[in-house]
Amino acid sequence: MKAYEINEFGIENLTSVEREKPEPDETQALVRFHAASLNYRDLMMVKGFYNPKLKTPLVPFSDGAGEIVAVGEKVTKWKVGDRVCPIFMQGWIDGAIDYRKARTALGGDADGCLREFGAFDENSLVRFPDHLSYEEAATLPCAAVTTYNALFCSSRLKPDDSVLLQGTGGVSIFALQFASILGCRTIITSSSDEKLQRAKDLGADDLINYKQTEDWDRAVLDLTEKRGVDHVVEVGGAGTMQRSVNAVRMGGDVSVIGVLAGKGEFNPTSLLMKTVKLQGIYVGSRQMFEDMNRLICQHTHLKPVVDKTFAFDEVRDALKHMESGSHFGKIVVKI
């Protein structure tokens, strides 16, 4: 089968290889992948920034979707033809995360989805909503589940809550879609007026260009009559943390998901004085994935936003597109 491997770090060093097609054992299902999607983690993994001590060779990309083409003799959950996604952490079925579960992530601790076939334990797969294509479903395992965890599990998003979203990458756009179906007020930031207009078309209520309005935290307070928002989906990390805490209401939630904005200083005084809940989010369990899929099935107009789809032999171009930051929503590779 065809696959890609990390043998040396760097986008140009990502290697196209031929591997032996896996055979499922008695409790596994064999998945033929039709699509994989990119996350910022995948770019960092390929470039060597995520884990410089990564064990190679490794098939990258945590997210994929495909159909089951064979099952082991003891498999009871699946049959040939079922359309599925492997979960991000193969060992996190339900309950709280722990260090053992955290060390079962695809595309990091184990081979990921940038290949034609993969064999997975029957308990580490989920059926994706019928109204989604393989390309759309491939965007769900990391970005969508992370967002669902942030808004519905770690926090308890309610109708009429207000949510601040940073940028227009996969997590932020999923958050916009989830918050909109609940009737929440959404405020979104971007450096691009064109992207902000696209976000408005998806349902964003208030738009802030952070290049034009550097003090975007003050702009959020002005929009909320100085109260602040109920939730912040924080994808910038250290570079935006202080402004996120400034922009959230007293007792509000800041879900820390990404590290896109680089270095910065953070004074915890405002965190204490405002009794803000600052919660790190590391994807989610199979149970969260299944709960999220039920929500998506109830709102069939909700489909992942795919910015661009690349062919399997264009994977390096897909990574460079991610690196450029010009995407809106998710980037997909068709297999």
C-alpha cells in the first residue's frame, strides 16, 4: 500500500513509501482510508517542532475517514462497508484522560492516517454522520472533537451565551458552527476582512480585525457593555492569553487549545481577580466523539468547512498551505 513516512524532519523530507498492507487481528477492523485532514499539530510533527525525539519512521496525520473492508473473527461492532473514523487517542474510550491514554495518539505515538489502509481495534473507531462525505468526516477526529470538549464538556455552553473565537482555522470555525446552532452570540477575530466576511456568512455576529484593532480585548468589552464574554476559545497560547483573560467575564471560561501566537507574557493576577476558569483541552474521548456526532446528525445543515482538498501526491503542498496560514476552516488530502 502507499503511505507517507517521517524519516527526517521537514516538509520536503516527508517520504512517499510502499508498505505491506496490514492484516486485522481477531479484534481489529481494516479501514481503507479515503481522506485525511491536517491539523497544526501535524505540521509541527513533520517539521520536528512538536516532538524532536519522535520515533521514526512514522506515518503522520491523526485524522482520517474511510470504509471498513475486513474485520477480525471476534469483531462485533462493525461490518464491511461501514464508514468510520479512527479516534485521535486510541486508548481514550471514555472517562477522564490520564497519561496512559494520552500516549496513544495517532500520528505521534502510533502511525497516523496518511496511508491507504490501517488496522484498528474495534473499540477505537466511530461511525460518522451519514450526511457527511469522507472528506468532510476526515476533519472531525481532532479539531471538531476538541471544540466539542471545550464547549460542551469542559464548559457547559448554553443558548444566549457569548463566545469569543480567535482566527478562522479548523477549531475556531467548528466552534462558530457549534455555538451558532445553540443560538449563542459569537465574536470572531482575524487579520483578514475577507475571512471575517466568510465567518459572518457562517453566522458570526461580531467581527474584529486584530490588525486594525490591536487592543481587541477592549473591543470585546465594548461589544459586551464591559461585562466580557462567557467563553473564549483560546488558540493563540502565550501570545494571546492575557487578552483572552481580559476579554472574558468574571467567572467565565477560557479553553486553551492552541499555541499559534508564539511567545508572550501573562500576568495571573487578572485570572485570580476575575475567578476565571482556565482549562487546557487535549482533544477528547470516543464517548465525546459519539456525542458530538449525534449533535451533528440533529443539525444536518452543519457540515465541516473544507478550505481546499489536495491529491495524495500533493501532501507537501497541503502542508505548505497550512504553514502559510491562508486557509479558512480545514485542509484535506484525498487518498
